Amino acid sequence: MEDENPPVVAPTMPEPRLVEPTALEIVRTRSLASLVAQEIEAMILAGTLAAGERLNEQQLAVRLGVSRGPVREAVRGLERSGLVVSVRNQGSYVRSVSTAEALEIYDLRAALTGLACARLAGTASAADRAALEALVARMDQARRADDAPAYYGLNLDFHAALLARGGGPRTRRLYEDLGNELHLFRRRALVEPENMRESNAEHAGIVAAIAAGDAAAARAAGEAHIAGGKRRFQSTDASATHAGPTHAPDSAARDPGPPPAKAPAAPGGRPRRAARSATN
């Protein structure tokens, strides 16, 4: 005999689908100028826009499918971050860093890195130490595989982690601005295996000092690491070529002649390449 009251089966609800945000939703959460700045920055770091090259707002607007207003605002923002320089009555150019400027940037980065390492030695949690140790281990794997792009990307992550955990907002902002200026040439050359080995040994020394809670040793290790990168950079015969011309377009404001339309640059590639010996 059939059951007069069969059980009620609830309808099966479909699995929720992850929906990619539309272009309109992205623009609603981020300004159009910031999106344009992100695209222009990617072109600069990839070498599509070379050091010393003039930024044509109309061409960029057409290329990105926007009006000139967001491009102009984006260029002003990139100027504040150090990637672009404006020359009076001439226009805006991709910043070209001279060897002398690069060496000064190394000195400034050494001070900021040492400060962050010293602070982190007194505040690092077990999770902080584990994250840094994991990055050092992954860099060692990339070094053994002779994978320079992977090593350099992890190297950037390591330094970002040091500053995120040990630096205050102002320290991080200064460090990022200085790093942006160096990206113009650090990402376009090869990293030699011996320099990767030496650089990562210095990373391990920084982590060991932080783990020991020794602020003085951590500061010294951080500063010595950046100084080592500066020395490795100086030992590269082609450093001047990687850094661009001996004077950047911003010096053209003091020079009657216009800046070059295109500065010498090393072969382009993925924007995660480092200067031959600037592995820090």
C-alpha cells in the first residue's frame, strides 16, 4: 500500500557561480585615472615605453580607449611616484635614471631597509619569521634552477615583506617611490648566478638577525645587503647603459637642448628582470 503522505523533497538550489566584475563595476570602485595610470606604469616597467621616451597623451588615450583627461591625470600621478618627469614647454617623459642617481638611491634604500629590519627584530611574530624564511627558501630554489625572473620577483616580494612588517606608512611610501625609479633599469637585464647566491645569503642573514631579536644586527644586515647590491651594480660594465643616459630628462629643464626622444635601454622583457647585479 502506497504511503498517502510521501515525504516532501526540497528543490535543489543551484551552486552559486562566481561572476567576474564587469568593466563598469571596476570603474565604479576605482577611478578611471587610476586604471589608466596602472596601464601606463605596466608599459613603462615592461619597456614598451622606454626610458626617456616622450608620453604622447593623444596616442595613449587612443590606445587605452579613453579621453585625454584621465591620461593627463594619470601622468601627473606617475610623476609624483617617480616614473615620469615633466619638462617645462616640452612635455612629459618616462624618467631616465643616471648611474649617479641610481647609486644615491641605493644609499637611501640602505637606510630605509636597515630601519625596517631593526624594527622588525623587536616585533616579528612567528608568522612573520616563517613568511620571510619561506621566501628565502623559494629564492634558493629559483637560484638553483637558474631562473632569474622568478628569483627577482621573489626578491621584490621579500623586500616588500620587510617593509610591510617593519616599516611605517611613510617609510613604505618612500621605499616604494625609490624602488619605482630603479625599476626603470633593474628589470631589464640578467641576474648572474653568483650574484643571486650572494644576495640570498644576505637575505638569510637578515632573517637570522630578526629571528634572534637583535635589532642592531638586523639593521646592520639590512644596510649591508643594500650596500652589497650597490657594489654588485657598480661592478657591472654595462651599468651605465642599463641606467639610461648620463642625464635624465628632468635635467633638461636646466639645459637648453630637448631631452632625447628615446634613451638607450637594455632589451625589454617581462617586467620582473633585474639589473645584472642589482639583486637586492
